Amino acid sequence: MKNRPAYGLDSVDHALHLATILAQEGSLGVSEAAQRLGVARSTAHRLLSMLVYRDFAARDDRRRYVAGPVLRTPGVPEPVAALRRLALPHLEELTARTGETSHLGVLVGSQVRMIATVECRHTLRVGEREGRVLPAHLASLGRAMLADLSPGEVRTALAEVEGLDVDRLLGELARVRREGVATNHGRTETGLVAIGSRLETGTAELRAAVSVAMPVARYDPARRSAWITELRRTADAIDLSLRVLDLA
């Protein structure tokens, strides 16, 4: 599994984290950046200034930081920042109830972009995945969202994925649709198991899903039903919040 290196450089990690936030969530103020990273305001300002210098960030008319030329890529859904803020408390509850790491991701073309993570407290655990991009047809989150598409939409979304047996995948997605959840047993990372469930209130512009992930050593098939119940409970709670705030 890909966890934070023991030799990681905090300043580099913080800068990359800020770049990820700017790319997927939009504008950011210095105080917000400091809060997200858990650092002093002066440290956040220096990090953002360096990102501006290297064109990873820019300043807008309100003097807030936005994604710079290096990070400006099409296809990222606009309401991602609001979705993340709304979903985080529910992810925290999911992790507390299951004892495992939870994730929130959105579908962007043939990929899943991870937009939030709440890590569990186990020493051996699935670590933070925020900002990572995974193949949608492999990740539990992606398969849960792809199952909501028509066969034609799936073929279009995955048209550029080389060597993929789409007919076989469509059969697997039919089972995901019936069960309401998708499982990733080592497809994206050796030693990892994840179970994902999509949000019902997703739109063509913003499809999202939640997952709970764990090391394969702690995966117990006897607990699968309980994990699925908690996943659906979390997805329903996020869906309700989206409808209340009219973000769906």
C-alpha cells in the first residue's frame, strides 16, 4: 500500500498538498491554507508564494490563491470543494464506526479523483489518498459510479483505456448495480481491500462515491455485511445533506 514515507519532507508534502487543494477545490486564502495543513499562517504564506513563483498557483482579483497555469486542467467538477466540506463529518463518523479509513471520490472521465480521506487509528492502515487519481474500472469508488451509467456511457468513458475487456466489465458492473456496492480486492494496490458505494444524488457533472478501505490482513468476510450497512448509511446521510443544501 502507498502510505506516507517515513523520510517524507514536511515542506514538500505541504506544498504538494496545497497544490492538490487548489487544483480540485478552487480558491484558497492564507488562513484557510494554514488551517488545512495545521501550520502557522506565515508558513502557509511562504508555501503559497513559492507555488506562485513556480506557476502552480496565482492570485485572483480578491487576492486569493487559485490554481496556476501548471495545474489548470479541464474536467474537474466545480462543486467539489462544497461536496468535500459537507461530506467530511460523515466520513469521520464512518471511520469511527468501522475502525477503518474512509474515502470520498468523484468520477472524472475514466478516472476517480480522491477528494477526501479520514484515516483510522490503526498502526497498519490505509493512508491518506486525497488528490490521488485511480483508474475508475479498478477502484471500488469508480466501479460503484460506473455501474450507474448506461453501457454506452461506460464505453465512452473508458474508450481510451488500453487492453480493457469492456464486455466483461459491463457484466461485473451489472452485479455491482444489483448489490449496490463495489469491491476492490487488490486491483489498485496489493494488500488493500476497499468497498465503495455511490451517492444517489450524483449528476452527470458530479458523480461521487464513498468507500471504506483496509489492509487485506484485517479484511473479514464475516464483517462485510456490517461494513456495507455503514457505507450505505453514510452515503444516505451525505445525499440528504446535498438535497438540503440544493447541491445535488
